[in-house]
Amino acid sequence: MNTSQIVVMICFIVGVAQTALAIKEDDCEVCVKTVKRFADTLDDTTKKDYKLIETAFKKFCKTQKNKEHRFCYYLGGLEESATGILNEMSKPLSWSMPAEKVCEKLKKKDAQICDLRYEKQIDLNNVDLKKLKVRDLKKILNDWDESCDGCLEKTDFIKRIEELKPKYSRNEL
């Protein structure tokens, strides 16, 4: 083998190794899904300018809840964010870097970004609400952006969820 063949072979091996070591969506699910969803909202002009991406991300973060809201906080996309590594996301996105690679870079800067996990969704059609904790019942209502005024006991929360269930079970299909 000559020198150029060896160099090509080494580059190929390094490329395969990087692909094998690349972060997977399950390893950093909130980051990857949020970055993908955000990137899909960007128009072609915005995608090319990292400053416009940062502005759009801050606007995007204002509507986020739960884990996505926490992700925005870690990146510096919220006004109350203590620190910011927003440019670690915006610049790679402006280079059309895939979400998995963006999250891999972010993980190197702040490991807690990939510690965010989505909670398992409760299948309301198959679950016995009486067996759930009040905290879980409140979470269901919160996810629906609904309240339970005057609810003091578990049965009150269950009654409210049963009332709203037809409205939201159609949206889940």
C-alpha cells in the first residue's frame, strides 16, 4: 500500500468510528427532538444566520413547557436563564449540522442537557385513574392546560379528568 491509500483507509476508519460513537436520539431525547422541531420552523434566510437563529429560538422558547422549557433554560433561550450557550446550538444549525451532532456538542458543554428525559405518557384509555397518585392526576390536567378549581380530593380530580377525557382523547389519535 502506498501512502495515499493508507491515508484514505485511516479517514474511512475514523469516519466509521465517529458514526458509531455519534449520539443517538434515545441518549439525548429532549435535546434532539426539540432541536429538530425548532429547526423545522426556520425559513431558509434564518437558517443561514446564527444571530437570527438565536432570536428565533428565544421566541420559540416562550411557548415551550415542561422538559422543552427546561432545555431552553439550560441553553439560555429564556430571560430567566442564568447562563447561555445558545451560540453552541445556533452556529452549528447555521451550518446545517444534524440535531444529533448539535446535541453531542451541547452535551460536551453541559452534560445535564442530555439528562433531560420525557416522562412516560399515561394511556388514558387503558389506565385505572383510581390507581394513579394525585400528583399524576394533576399532571394530566396540567398537560392539557386545564385546571380543577375546588378539587380537594382524589375523586374530584378523577371526575374532572373524566369530564375532559372525550375532548383530549380525540386529539391523541
